[in-house]
Amino acid sequence: MVIQSTNTSEAKNLNKDAIINHHTRPISNGGLGFNRPGFDYLILQDGTLETLVSENSPTNVDLWGVSGGKRPILGKVKHIGYVGGRTLKEAFWKDTRTEEQTKTLEAIVKFYTLRFPKIIVVGFDDPTYVEESKNPAFDVQAWLESIGIPTRNQYQRTPIIRTV
């Protein structure tokens, strides 16, 4: 399970249709050019959980959810996005989760870790750390620990070793 933000201003109250349109619109028209939305679920600012990729059951991963995405995230992956992640003018990363968004995110993470005891939960930028990017704008592993998610379900970061 990958947790990420929409990488948008804390003031933008986006909805499911806006995200689907932005993700699937051609790059030449200002979109991302994806063949499907980049999130399976979207958590709106009021805490509403929207399903962007339809499925028969929330415990199944459709063919689109089989990811060859960010290494080392391979295989069956659920992408959970929350609206926000940037400051008002989108200049900096910021944890903009509302109390309602945080409660919804906690509920869905706890559901999946109970339903799938071997699942690993990771922040979008954790596996391929890039200094300029902080998506989802909060320390996912610290947050998971604070809500009682077992260590076995937390992505284990590889320490960055720098040589001089």
C-alpha cells in the first residue's frame, strides 16, 4: 500500500472527477497522460473516501493495480491519496491532512493490515528518496508507529550512506 498526496495546495478542494481528469488527460493538454488514475482511493478534505478505480471488492487489486512502478514497489499495490500535500501557494511540501483525512487514512490502513497481515505500507517517496520531493509530506513510518501498525507492516528504509 502506497500513501501519497495529490501534491496540491491545502486550499484546493479537489474531487474524484478532477483527479481522474488530470491524471488521464494527455500531457499536451496539461494532464499527466496516464491510462488510469494514479490512485485507487482518494481521501477528500472532509474525510470522505472516494474509489477512483472500481473493483468488486476493496480486498482485490484489479489488473491496473499490478504495478511496475517505483522500485522496489512491484506487484499488487493499492495507492491511497489524500487531497493536499503542499502549502497554500504550492511552494513547499506540507502535511495538510485534516483531522477527518487522518482518521479515514488510519481506518483504511488498519483495515488492510488486519485483512492482509503481510502487507507493507510505504510513503510514496520512501523507496526512492529524492531530496526535492517529500510526497506525501509527512513521515509515514513514524505515523504508522504512532497508530500502532506493527513493524512487519512498515516499509524498512535502507540507510543512506554518503561517502566523502
